[in-house]
Amino acid sequence: MTDPAITKPSANGSAKGSGLKLAVVYVTCLFFIWALVTNLLDPLLKTMKTVFTLSPVEANLTGFAFFIAYGVMSMPSAGFLSKAGYAKSVMVGLGGIVLGCFIAIAAAKLHTFALVLTALFVMASGITLLQVAANPLIASMGKPEDSSFRLNLSQAFNSLGAACGLWFGANFLLKGEIFEKGITITQPMREQALGFVSNVYFAIGVGLALFILAIFFVRHRITEAAPKTGQFVNPLSALSSKWANLGAIGIFLYVGAEVAVSLNLLLFIEQAHVLNIAAEQAGKMTTFFMLFAMIGRFAGSALLKSIKDYVLLTIVAVGAIALCLVVILTKDMTPSAHSGTLNLILATAPVTTGLIPAFAALLIGLFNSIMFPTIFTLTLQRSSAPASATSGLLCMAIAGGAFLPLVFGKIEEMTGSKALAFAAPLACYVYVLWFALVAKKAPTHVIEEGVAAGH
């Protein structure tokens, strides 16, 4: 048990100068990497839906297979982290992504959707370990009062990786005749689409294998900058903390909302009564969702220097709620005829009133921007459980990304409307708003393993 007033006696003082800076750079790269891999899911969902002729719920199983790994693997990851340490956990996590990439290649060659889902689960298991390690690691690398700033800054590069994943996926996964409207799908078209899947995951697998080697050479610097470990911490200990549980619910619902929206954005935007554009262009348009998130995180990092984190979380929750309502309320709007083309650099879009619901959905990314890192640090600072256990529980809650897309898909199937399905993320953002309001009065403490503060 420690006094919350005691300054953290860890690597913050020992990993000085270039050692700490280099560790921060490498950890920030991890945020970029897992975001890129995760956001290939959006164009991949379109590919799988088209190649295997899937229903909305079946197509969203890609998200389920990926994000359920957080529910299954986060607690074991927290236990592994507490014993093996941060540097080794990072390398093992990256190795899991590489393994998943090569399973995905085999799945594409064998034309087996079930094996695609297996590959996604394995990739996400590696990413889960990275998240459990990297979030408290970056939060602890400096002054405690700046932890939200550091995590938001790293999450800004996470958003950059996400935007790159969407753009990369749209360009390399959504090409070919198979995605043309009204086309009769043939076996050669399926072969071509699955060949693109193989190429993309081969490139990622080889690149990450090289990055593991780079991490190996700086593993000691990362260890010096990390919270001290070496003693097994029971990851279930986080369940005894009220704030760890409240934060876990917040992460579950926020991630579920973000994934439900992002996975279905392409399908929403390409609809005849929204923008009525080709899948590749719609895929490129979805890049703005994560670009807005990146802008929001860089801006949020700056704003957190002068605005309390729970205040900023309140503001963005209100914004996300308002945008969901815009999408829902415009469900019966008949778009005006196309009156020209809007050049958005990354994509082109027709000039029509369908841009209103399209950009309302895309702008949710801006208000999502600081939610994850802010909920994460608000929870770490208030949880009475060790940091690794709390981080494990919070990362387990990322499994919300597995379930909310299925709810989204079910609402769409029941109502016949993707717009009405935005009621699912809307409800999630209402909880985030409540969480931000109650976090204001809770006692806080320094983020460390042996903490128990004012609970």
C-alpha cells in the first residue's frame, strides 16, 4: 500500500536523456503498428462480404473474431507482463501479429472464411499483449500529471496508423471487377480479391518481423524506462477496484461504438441514398474517419495542457452523441441530385445533400479521438489495483469491439436501415458522458504497481 502523495520511485529517474527518448519513440511506433493492422478490418470486411456473399451479421464476424481476443487474452497478457516485463512482452506481442499474418495468407490460399477469422483472432491476441504493455508504459514515462497528455499524443500516432490502414486497405484490398456495382461474381474474381489479401498480409508480416529485431536491440532501454515488474500480479485483482470496473465498462462501450461505426462506414457511405459511390472511393472516404481522430488527438494533447481531462471527455462525448443523432434523423432524407464532384485529395465525392449524413458519420472520428486514452488514464489514476492488472482489465474490455458491431448489424437487419443502427453507438456515448462527469470527484494517485489510493 502506498501513499498517493509519494512520487513514483521507478525508471523515470534512471532512464534519462536519449535512453528515455528512444524508448518513447519505439513504444509510439507500436501504437502506429497495431492501429494499421486493426484498421485493415474495415476494407477486409467488404472483401469478405463480397467474396463469400455474407449477411450483415456474418460480415461483422470479422470484427467479432478480432476483438473477442481482447476478452480472452487480456488477463493472461496482464499476468505475462507482470512476470516477463515490458520489453519481452512487446516482442512476443509483435510475434503474435506476424503469426496471424501468415495464417491469413494460408486462409486466402485455401478460400476458407473460418481460417480468416482464426488469423484475425491470432493477430488480435498479439495486439492485446502490446496494448496491455504499451498503454501503462507510455503513461509512466514522465511526470504523473502529464500521463493523459503522453497517452493522447501516442494515440495520435495510433490514429495516423489507423488512417494509413484504411487508405492502404482501400487501395490494395478493394480493387478489381468484383467490387463493381451490379457485377456477376465469378471464381477468377474471387481468386484475384483473395490474392490481394495474401499480398497485404505478407508485406505486413515481413515488416513486423524486422521490427521485432529492432526492438531486440533496444530492449534494455525499454526495460529501464518501464514500471518495474518481475513479480506475478494476479490480473483478477483489478475486479476488486470500483474504478477499474467503471473504466472497463467505459472502454467496452467506447471501443464497441468506434468499431461498429468504422466497420460499417464504407457500407454506409456507398449506399444509393447517401453518396452512391464505388466501394474503392467509399473506402478512401473512410480514411477521413481516422484522420479526424488523429487531428483530434494532436489537438487534444495540446488542450490537455490547459483543460482537465474529464472536462474534455465530457465535451467530446456530447459531440459524438449529437453526430449520431444527425445520422439517425436524416435516415429518410432524399439526397439531392449530384451537382458536381468534390475533390478531397484522398478521395472524390459527389456534391449532394448526402454529404450531410456521410460527414456526420465521418466526424464521429474527431470526437472519438481522445476517448480511449483519456478513459484509460482516468481509470489508472483512480483504480486501487496494480497498474498491470488494471491495464489488463481495461484491455479485456476492448472486446466491446466484438459485440457492438453485431448489435449494429442486428439493428440493421431488423429495421433495414444502417442509419437507425447508429442507435447502438449513441447509447455507448451516453455512458462515456456519465463516466466523465463522475470521474471529476474521484481521488487520484500516481500510476504504479503497488498502488492503493483513497478508495
